[in-house]
Amino acid sequence: MAKRERSSTAKKIEKWIEEGRGKGEGSEYKPWLTIRDVPSKGIVTRTKGWKSNRIHHLLSHEELDYLYILEWSDSVVDIREQYPLLPQERTLEIADSLGIKHPYDPKSKDPIVMTTDFLVTRDTEKGKEIQARTIKPSSELKGRVLEKFAIEQQFYHEQGIDWGIVTDEDKPSAFLKNMDWLYDSKRLDKDSILDNNLIYKISETLLKEIVNRRDGLSTICLDSDEMLGFTQGTCLFVVKYMIANKKWYVNMNKKIETLSDVDIYPNN
């Protein structure tokens, strides 16, 4: 039985490599692990990524939070999640040299392919820069977790890739709540009556209302819906769309309260 399970694990790895998992960039990238492959707690996926234009497979709330940070950053040009450390032989060698047990499948006891939560491509003054980031609550940075991270760190060090751990310390709570609120408004739904021309016509009138009135944002949007002849929620979507696309500026580090007056400015 054990021999058959080990063979099954190896065949799965070979099959995933043949499927192109862990390869490609942008919309063509295929994560090594998907939400179907790993049991997870909490949110596991979202809508299409802003930068990648594909569905991201996120296995925790912490990964979603970091995705929000990456999406908002102007320097980030590509985001690859659940990135495999291949070839597997190298992580096995590193584990052996460090005297650390390599991660393994609890059922078959065979070594698994290690993954990094995010491989990030940034535009810098020196050109494209790759960063590897693993996400983990600070309370879990101990024991076996740190052993596995030592393998990961050495793997990327050998490739000259900047590797680091992102924890929950100094978590930008207000920013993350704002991103959660507007994240799905980055693009126009194909079935929407709105197009770019109509969006900007609405936004011109709407911004004047927001700047000149000191009412709650939701009240202004509902009044504007009625004034312009749109269904309720249309103008609030326009607000979110303009902020998400950085056409309008708002302090993202202060929680946007739609029942209150919100300072919004054109982003010239």
C-alpha cells in the first residue's frame, strides 16, 4: 500500500507539471495549488485580479489581505500565487544540508513540492525585480514553520531573489476594509448599461455633488441616481469605480464610511 501511495504522489506531481502548473505569467499563469487541492479556512478565492486578469487562488484571509496591498501598488506588475519551488530535488538537497525534514504528504509520507504564497514582479528604477513573499501570522513563526521557511529562504537566496515573510503586525486595517469594499468595482460588467463614456459623464456631475454637499456619501449617491434617472446603487458603483481606477483620490488609510461625508478629489 505504501509503495502504491508513493507512486501516486509522484504521478500527481508529474501530471501537474505536464499541465503547466507553476508556469506562465500574467493571465497565463497557473498556480501550483488551487482551492480544490488544499483544504482551507475562510476565504479561498476572489474575482479576477486587477493586474493579472485571472482568478487568484487564495488559501487564507491573510493571503487575500496581501493581494489587496499588491493590487493597489503602482510598482507591482504581476502577481503569481502558490508558486512551486522546482525542481523538487533542490529543496530536498537543501533540507538535507540544513538537517531539516522536508515537507511531506501526511498520507503517503512522500515529499511534496514546496510552494511560496506569492511571487511578485515589480517595476523598479533598475528594471524588473522579482520578490518571493510568504504569508504567516506572527504567532505561528516558530518550530516546524521556521524550519520549512529556512528551506524556502535558501532556495530563493541561491537564485538571487529577495525573499521575505509578511506577518499580521502593523496590518493596515482601514486600507484593507476599503479595498474589500471597492475591489469588485475595478471593471465594468459586460452586462452593465454603463460604459466608459457614460461613467465619466456621470462622474463629472457626481463629483460636483460630493464636493459641494456635506451629506453622507450614500445619500448623495442615491439623490444622484434619482436626479440622473438611474437605478439605486449606480452612482455608488461609479464612486467605487473611479477610486479603484485611481481617477479619484481618497485617503485609503482612513475607513470610508458611506453614511458620512467623504473627502474625494480628482486625481490629476
